[in-house]
Amino acid sequence: ACRSGVLEQTGRAWEWCENTFHPYDGFKAFPYPEYSQPWFDKNHYSLRGGCLHTRRVIKRPSFRNFFEPDKRHIFAGMRLVF
């Protein structure tokens, strides 16, 4: 928590999202299509943000990654909204 009593909003754990991992409009998988295209299979879901071990230069709420929801990911979590 900080002085205002607000907990850190991003950066401790990847945030699970309800949507499947899919390419953005206009995405081009070049020069490595095998790095991204296999994960756009509707079995992988989006993770947002980053975790304690994500490089600072890419850690932000808009940064996304992917993972399968039935697998355990040590640095993934969820955010509760009241």
C-alpha cells in the first residue's frame, strides 16, 4: 500500500482476462509466424500487465501475454472489482 492507502494496481501478478488470445486488427506474423499464430487457437486466454519478474520496459496494463486457463501459472492472479 502507499500513503493514500491504495494498493498497487499493476505489476505484482499477470491479470487473467476472460477473452481468448487473438491477434489485433492488422496484425502480421512476420518474420516468425510460428511464434504467435499457434497461440491464437481459442485455447489460450489473455493475461495483462506483467509480474514482479517482467522487464520494466514492457510492464504496463496494456501489455498482454497468453496462457491456458487449466494450467497453473506461478505469476498469474486476478483482480477483484467492487
